[in-house]
Amino acid sequence: MPADAQDHSGAPLAIVTTGAARLAAGGFASLRGKRVGLLTNHTGRVGAERLIDLMARAPGVTLAAILTPEHGLTGTAEAGAKVTGGVDTATGIKVHSLYGSAYKPTPEMLAGLDVLVFDMQDIGTRFYTYISTMGLAMQAAAASSLPFVVLDRPNPLGGDDVSGFMLDKAFASFVGRFEIPLAHAMTVGELALMIKGERLLPGLERLALEVVQMQGWRRDMRWPKTGLPWVPTSPNIPTFATALAYAGTGLFEATVASEGRGTDAPFLLLGHPSVDAVSIVRQVRAAKLPGMKIEPASAKPRVIQGVATSPRFKGRDIPAVRLGIEDIARFRPVETGIHLLVAFSDSLRAAGAGALVADAKAFDRLAGSNRLRVALEAGLRAEAIVATWQDEVARFVERRNRYLAY
């Protein structure tokens, strides 16, 4: 079926079959007779149904435990908010939180299981925490001699655009666990294979790892080409456009600027009381970045319960810029983010308003290195910053090729 196929209503048809959908279509045959732990959240769906419900009803399969990451099982907990466990009301199955007192499954959580299955939608950015949760769960499964099964899903950013600084081990954290670029262009299944194969985490040598591959996905597919519906992956990633921009504008979270939380366009609307929005737009437009548009705007962040309870510059009208994506295939999120950071830094400097980075430690963890912050402080141009990571990304791509499934 061609990528632009549509049904009679004009809506796109799904042309990608996820790993979860393939497992369900096969009647969960590989899990029959087993007690299963399922690491998932609200994005773990097959069509209109939760994988949880399909698996709980599957003959011969015992869904014995549910484990869930940041934002919780329903995906409604705000970023950074601790999540508690409990019981899934629809199935009565115990739910264990991996974003509360524990970030890695404990032996007690895994007791009595025969296999641990991972199914959730990642967004392809190193500092989105779902992949850190996956890696820690792989370690826990290995320590408990449990097979680990990844049900593969598309990388919304596609499989070709690899960009950004590699993570320096000295800056590893839960928001950057692996030595990979900021945008890695791998599916979660491919990344799991690389984490084990390249020993990006210790203790995985004996892990029995299986990836249930997708059908129909190609590396040139960004999300709309898959035909799959977008399920907001967390409260501030409501749309695919947000997910695409986040790989670059997510870096604004550790700056003095508003990253758009508390507005109608998180990570697409960026502002600060002291910036000259017109000057920023002029500077970014001059770079002739592909696939994007940018306009001067204003923002007034507000409290949105469960989404932004304490947004920066709450209740204040501030100058801002609004980012738009005109050509999904050509848009380069990380490079665009760097140009925006440099333009904001220049504008703040010209206004005598101080440095852009608010929290050096947090910013360096997001960037994966202190090199970006140092470059911004030195007034380095965006093109020069982007040039500095090209060689390391090329070496990563060479290593990555061994683990690509599509």
C-alpha cells in the first residue's frame, strides 16, 4: 500500500503494523503458558484497545504484573512528578511505578514472572526518559534471568536524521543514560539491541533479548507516513509536531526562557521578557533552515493542571517566537534548536540580561556534554556548533548500522 493511501473519508490508513499488533494478531502464541510482566503505559495500544486488555484476555497467557514509567500508566502525570503504583481498575492487575521510589524493577516486582515485555511509544530523543526506563528494566531482567521482549514501534522522527552531541559518560543521568546522539534515529527495538551489543549498560551479557519487529516501516518515515494515530506520549507532547521540535527545543527546559509550558504550544512557543523577538526571527530566518517557519509572537504562560502547574513567567505577557513546521521530511529539529538557542543567547546578551542557561548541571545533562553550554557562553555561531559533532555522529552511525532492522 503506498504511503499516502487514504480511506474513503480521506483519513490516512495505517501502513505500519507495530510489534504489539503482530504479537496480538498471532494470539500471543510466544507467551502462552507464561506469567508475563508488561512494561507499558497509555501508548501501548493495538488499534483502539490497550495491549494490557488484549493480553489479559489472551487464552493461556497470565498477565501477572504491569510496570509503568514517568507520567504513569495513563500518561497524565506532569513531567518530574513522582508516580505511585496501585491496581489497574479494568483488569485488577498490580501496577508497579518505575518513577517513584524505584527507577529500576526490583526483584520483588519481578518475582514469579517468566518474561518481561516492553511496549510503549518513544519519541526518538535521548533525553526522553522512556528509553532510560527500558535500559534499567533490561538490567533487572538480566539479573533475574528473565527474557526481555521489546515490541517495536516507529521512531516518530524517522530512521535517518542522526544529530547532536554524543553523550559524554561524565554527564550520564536518567535523562541521558546512553552514549548516543541527541537524536539517534533508532527504534526502541534497535536501541535495545545496541544497548546490549555495545555494552552501553553493564550486566547485559546473558540477557535473552527478543525484538518483535514491525511490518511496513521504512527509515524515511516520519510519523505521518505511518498512518498511525498520534497518542500524546506525555502531557507536554500533545502532537507529533511537538515531538519533532522537542529534539531541539527541549533544551530550553534548562534555560531562563519559557519553553512554552503553560501555553497552547509547548516547545513550539519560546519566550523571555528581555528578548527582542523580531531580532531573533530575523537571525534564525537568515540561516535558511529547511522545513521550518518562525514568527514573532507573544506568550502568557498559565497554570494548566496536570500539564504545567508552575510554568515559567506565569501570568506575564512576554515576547516570544512561534516555530512552525512546513515540511516534515526536511525539518531538522536539533539544528533548528541550536540556532534558536544561539539567537536567544545573543538577544539576552544584547539586552544586558545575563546568560541563557539557568541551570548548568541540568542543561549539560540534556545536551549530554558541557560543550554546548561552553559554546553558547563563548558566543560561538550555530553553524560552528553543529559542525563540531559531525565526526562523532559519523562514527556512531557506523556502529549503529550493525543493529538496524529496517
